[in-house]
Amino acid sequence: MFERVAIVETGGAAARGVRSIGAIRPADTGPRTVLLHRGDTPRASLRRAFDEVVAVPSPERPAAEGTPGTLDADLLATCLARVAADAVWVGWGAP
């Protein structure tokens, strides 16, 4: 079983992901959940659902005009290593 699962999402998909992990882990054991987010701070109810919340720095390259920014793969790998995640779920796409 995984010890630390990072979820790279801040919306409803993140809430469903952390609930799913909570449903399979026995009382306060099993994988710890880490929310990786950037931009706006996640709402308080979402923050409370995770064991840890970590802000991800913005990528150095800006998003193309009119499109949402994408998280650079190297930056994501660095952040995942920093939080010692051994599994990651990007929801419906990295924010």
C-alpha cells in the first residue's frame, strides 16, 4: 500500500479523490494525503480533508493567452520528491 498520496487538483475532483482514499484506509492509518496546489488557496473545507497542503510554485513559462496554465512536468516531479509522495493522482488534469 502507498504511504503518501499526492493529489494535484484543487476542485471537486480533489475532494472526490481524498474521500476515496479515506474510504479505503482504516481509521487514521494507511496512506497520508498531500494536496499540491498553485494559484488560489483551496477552500478551508478542502484543506481540512488532507493531511498536508503544499503550495506549488508557478511555472517559469507563462501559459499561452486564453488558455489555462499547465504544470511543468519537471516542476511537478520536484514537488512530488519534496513531499516524498510514492503515488500521485492528477484528477482531471494538473492545474
